[in-house]
Amino acid sequence: MTAETNKQTNNSISFPFSDTIAGYITSVDNGKKTFGLRTSDGREFEVKTTDTSYGELLRNLGEAYQDPGTSLEHILEAGKYVFAYGIFYPEGGGFTFEAKHIIFTGPELGDYRFEKQDWWINQIRSLAEFYFNAQFADGNVDYSTYRTHLTLEGQRIESNRQETDTISRMIYGFASAFLLTGEDRYLEAAEKGTEYLREHMRAVDEDENIVYWYHAMDVQGSHKRKILASQFGDDYDAIPAYEQIYALAGPIQTYRITGDSRILRDAEMTINLFDKFFLDPEKGGYFSHVDPITFDPRAESLGQDRARKNWNSVGDHAPAYLINLWLATGEDKYADFLVNTADTIAQHFPDPEHSPFVQEKFHEDWSHDTTWGWQQNRAVVGHNLKIAWNLMRINHLRPHEQYTTLAKKIAAIMPTVGMDTQRAGWYDVVERVRKEGEEWHRFVWHDRKAWWQQEQAILAYLILHGSLKEPEHLRLARESSAFYNAFFPDHDNGGVYFNVLGNGLPYLLGTERLKGSHSMSGYHSFELCYLASVYTNLLITKKPMDFYFKPISGALKDDILRVQPDILPPGSVQLEEVWINGEPYHDFDPVAMTIKLPRLQEHHTLEERPTWSGNPTLSPTATRELKVRARIAPVGITFDSELDIVDGIAQLRLFGNVNNGAENTLKVLLDTIISTHPKQFVLNLENLQSISKEAARVMSFVNEKSDLDKSIQIIGANDSIKDVLRSVDALEQFDVSDVEETPKEGAVR
């Protein structure tokens, strides 16, 4: 018998190893120095503490170490969510886990520090300072010195290459930071960056009425060489749709602030590019690449990218620039574009027969491409979550049952296949299908966790909870936010880490060590801060927020500045107060969240005189710029609503009391539903106690203006509500009954 045949394998773990457990404390035994810890998926661990164990509170970027101010035995409390990093010892037929470092989300039970009103605002300010100092160390905003690559510490790595998308993403970050802080330096960086892109990275074809954007530019002293075709491995020698998409991200966020009409024109002409050369008018969707010479998506030169469609070419329009473009303009054509992308995703991306993950790569005819490059038949966890997040946003604009249905399915499935239920956080790329005998979807390269995929999870579950009020979504949002804030901020150097290991410790090798690269700039981390602050404050903790704008006088259509922070549930927020140049201003629409801007005084000829000559007859004029601060607040309504859209029948259930002050909110809600053109509209008032006469008139007005084939049906109205409707001569306009006859499935609340 050979040594080989005597060899036995042993896959049991018989050695100590370190790891993290994330969960909720279930019990505390200070006498034994142990506590119970239940993971997100319900598994229970016993955790021991030692004389060298210590705890700290979650801390934000820019904050010093947060000492709990008391001993572990006093801060450990059942119900608190914590991260326990320690050592597993194999002994006694199992494992003993001794915690060495415990991170608490807050000092008190139910306290999550990242839900404080200014948490994400302070974080975006810290991020902006890091990147501003990294790129413009002397304070002079000069993009000719911008470099794509930054070290861990924020030092520029000298090279000749400037990439369009990384500049655009950096601009997005500075613009978002200005929106939340009003810090002029950030807007200066955003505006000068936009000008730099327009001057050096933009190509205008007046004959085709299109704009397209260069991949990069090499800068050697005064010599500049523009590069059109991508030099990135996956897209080499092609023009990928996602590069054109993200070229708009920073400028459009800047446009929201300034209303610069040149930016809007660039966006319109870039969308012309998409529609003329990337759009598939026959089978729908957008091709992922075009040839850099012929702009043909079917050119043989494209190789593996020939006649392909993917997540980026279809889905990235919405979050990168299109939602922000609609927010800034209110144009129906951009809302239609958003609906088109959502419909395409809902129709082609789900693949429940084969995988819990969506399909991301397609041939021209929408058949699945499972052999392309690195992706093969693999799933990017963050793309699934990104779909759920953006479908909910679009649903708030144009409600449709397929959007919420798919978003809820993704939200329910992803924790079981893409989340680390032991340590918290979300994985990167996994195999979409398990092989025979496998119980887990295999990691393609590693079990590390990327910063941007945590963002998708946080925003998805925040907006899901803000819309549907499901406790499970809030729990997952909190767990995801806690993991990100516990492990991704770099408290030594600033910024956030690219990747962390499964246990949360930073991974600092290769390009993943960098704070600036082809893959990382000022986009996802800033986007997270901006939207997490919006969703948390306005939808969950119900706190007002201030947003800052600097519109160019006369640039906006009809002098209307739109300040809606994101596409939120209809009627959930309103514009409460406005200040212009520090003074209260009252010409605004609280429901539409628009401000009618004043026209600045015309330029005075005496201002051309030298300052030494004096201007004795020149009275003070309005300042040459408008500084706008807009306060958005949750609507203080006394009613709640629940919407079903099933088989084209829209049913809205109202709860509580629609009294004076809530009429505008009700009108926005009804108008939004009517805009979806349902076959039938049912108002279920079984749980509504009362309405005001103004609310009754709103219902009557909407019914009169609707293009429905049938009048709005009212069911379950009590006698007092009927009396109010009758008093304004509205009751007879509706089809009134006392019995519910419509389906209850698919509730959206």
C-alpha cells in the first residue's frame, strides 16, 4: 500500500482564527463575562470578553476615536446591534469565541449614529475636503494638474493620463457636497471641472446634432493628445455607452445648482448620440459599444462587444444623470426615458428560472450572453440592488406594479445570496448558478466587499422602507449602513477604502489600495452621502434639510428653479422655506418644490467707471449672483396611503384624516396615479375618518380633469365623508359603493 492511498484529507477547522460577528445582543451575563449575539439570519453565538477586550462607538469621517465613556459590562445591552471582532478557538467539540474589539452603533439602545441629522452631511464635507486637497493642494482649482490616480494618503501619482469619467465623477462629488453644505469652494471645483470637460473632452458634431466625449487626454506640458476609443481592457478600441453616460454625471449635478444652459445643451446632444447610434429601435434597449470610426454597434471590429447590450448601457442612465436631469427640468421627455429604461429592465433582466440574480449581458435579440469576457454567467451583487433602488425612484414618478414587484423580489432575495449574514456587508461578484452539490453561490475571485456595492444596498433598502414602510427593509438598511460606517472610512488618511476583507479589515494591495483610479473617484461615496441624508432625514427620521443653489440669473426657463432633492414618494415632502442671498423669500410653490427667481437688476453703465472716480449717483444694486437656500421638510400630514396597481386597476386606500393643510399632498398623490392612465381608479375610504371640504374639492377636481373611461370609484366612505362630498356638490360625480370589489395583492405603501 502506497503512502498516497494512506493519505486522508481533513477539512475540519482545528486551529484558531480571527473573524467578525455582526448581530444583535440577546442576553448579557456579566458574571461569566459573556453575551449572546444573534446574526442577521437568526443564528446565535456566545461571545466571551476578556480583560483586554474594548469597545468603541461608531465614528464618522473627521471624528476622533469615540470612547463609550463606560465599561463594557455597562454598555452591553440586549437589543443593541454590534460588531464583535475576535478569535475563534476550536475546543470542547465546538468553538469558543473571544471578542477583542466591539463596535457599537450608538451609546443607547436603538441609537444608530448614522441616523443623526448631520451625519452624512458631515461625511460628505470630509470627503470633499480630502479630494479637494488631494487634487488642488494649493487651493487653486486647476484641472490641468488633475490626475486620475491618488495614493491611499491622497497624493497624486504623476502620469500623463486624465480620464473623462473620473473627472466627471469628481465633479459630481463636489456638486453634491455644495448642495448639502453651500460651501463655495466645492461649487467652484464643480464648475471649473465642467468647463474643463467641455473644453478638452467634448466633441461636437453639428451635422449630426450630437455630442460625444473622449475617453481620456494625455497631458505632457503644453502638449495635449485626446483619446477617443477606450483604453480600458473590457472596452479596448471601442466607445462604451457607460463612458458616455458617466461623462454627464458631474455636469448634470452641477446644472441642478447653476442652470447653466450650455450644460443642458450638452446633455440634449449626448442623448441624441444615444438615440442615433446606441439605441436599438427594433428590439429595444441600448447597445453597449459602438465602433469609434463608424459609430456602428454591429461593426466586426468590436469583437466580443459587437451587437451586445448590458446593464450599464440600459440601467446606468437613470442614476448617473437622467434622474437628476428630470429633477432639474421637469421635462416629460426625460420622464419617458426613465420609464423606457425601467420597462426594459423589468422585461428582460429577471431570470428566475435559472438564477436568483438578474441577467446582465445580452445579445442583440435579448438572448443571454453567458460567455462574455470576465462576466461569463456571473452576477454583480450591487447591480441587482441598484435595480431595486432605481425602480423605486422611477415608480414614485410613474407608478407601475411591475416596478415595485421586481424591486421587492430583489430586496427579499439578495440577503440570502449576496449578503454576508455573519459579518454584515455585501459581496462583489458571484456565480449566478450553483453547480451540483454546491450549497453556496461561489465567489468568482474573492470574498472582499467593495465600497460602491455597499452604497447600492444602503440606498435600496432606505428608499424601499421610505416608500413601503416595511420593518425588514429598515433593518437591512441599518445593518448595511452600520457595516459601511464601521469599516470603510479611513480615519488615518481620509476618504473611504476601495475594498475591505470579509471581516471588515481594509484590503490595501494593488490598485485597490488607491483612493483615485479608473474605478474610484468622487462618485459613489458622495452619492451615498447625498441620498442617504435625503432618505434618512426626509423619509425615515422626518427631519428637515437645507439645500443650496447658485442659479445663473436668466438661465433657467421661466426663471423657475426646481429644488426637489430626489424622486421621493408623492406628497411626502414639501418646500417649506426659502432664502435668497440670506433674506427670506416667498415666491415659491411648496408642493411642486419650485422657486420663481427674481431677475437681477440690469447692468448699470456707471459700474464701468473706474473705482477711484466714485459713483455718487449709483444706488446699491442686487448682488450679481443668487445664493439660494431651500428648506425641504417632511409633510406634516394626518393621513397615510396605500396604493395597489393590479391588472391596470389602481386602488388607493386612505387612512386617518385628510384635514386642512393636507389637500395639496392629496392632490399630488391623485395626480400621480392619474398620470399612469389606469383602466380604473378606486378610492378605498374604509379607514378614513374625515375629510375637509377642500380635500373633497380636490377629489372632485381631479375626477373632472382625468381622462379615465369611468369616474373614480369610491368605496367604504362613512356618512360624514359622504356629507362633506355632498356639501360641495361632488358626491354624484363618483361611483359610490360600500363594498370592496377590487384585488388586494401587490400593496405599495
